[in-house]
Amino acid sequence: MFHLNGTEPNVTQLMGTHGYMPPEYVHDGNLSVKYDVYSFGVLILEIISGKRVTAVFNQYGGDHHLLTHAWHVWLSGNYGELADPYLRGQFEEAELMKRIQIALLCVEKNPDHRPFMQEITMMLSKDGAVTHDPQQPAYLDIQLGANRPVN
């Protein structure tokens, strides 16, 4: 996947797991250090919710995948709606909100707005602060069903 000098990726065929590949890679074949950040954000949302990224959530006027559901939960401020039901409400609301916020920062549509992994590590630490709210995630409001998203 790399040129002979080993520094620039030369993507000739997309490789990765659907749902974890960022849109800039899926659409344009662009690889960057933010590829893993995006995938990590998806993983955090899956852990929080106990659902796969391709799980169907029938809310907000249609069938949506995990990223859209998480975004709507974030906007509503009802963070417990995203929590895995097996937790039975046994979580700190502030910590849940922080984890959702970090995950949504990781899956933002614009890769330049996603944090670096070092920043994520700092935010996840006990005293780490998240300095800003996330912007729209990638693949927002793509309807599931016959035309499933390539994500």
C-alpha cells in the first residue's frame, strides 16, 4: 500500500471493515492518521450502546444507524438513551456524556476536526477535559434498508 520510499500511501483497493472506515477513505481512498481515530470513535459508541454500528434504531422519523442515533442523543441531552440497556441505569451521567462527546469528536465528518489519538488519551484520563462540542458526524441521516450506507 506504500510507495517505495515508504512514506505515502498508494491506495489501489479499499481494505477495512464496513462501519469503521471513514468517509474520506471510502469515497476518495485518502488515508491519514485520522483513519484510526474514526474507527476508535465508532468502537467507543459500540461499547457505550452495546450495539453494532450497523444496528437499526427506529427513531427520529426513520431507521438510522448508530452514528445518527448517537448524534440525536447528543443533541437532545438524553445520554441514557444511548447507554447499553444491560447497565440498567448504573452509570454516572457526566462520564457517559463525556464518552459520547469524545466518540462523536472522533467520527466528525471533517477529518481535520477530529482529535489526534494523543488528545483522545488525554481526554479519556480521569482529569482530562474535553474542550469543545462535536460537529456533525460522517454518514449522518443515511437511511438504512434497501440502500444501506457504505460505512
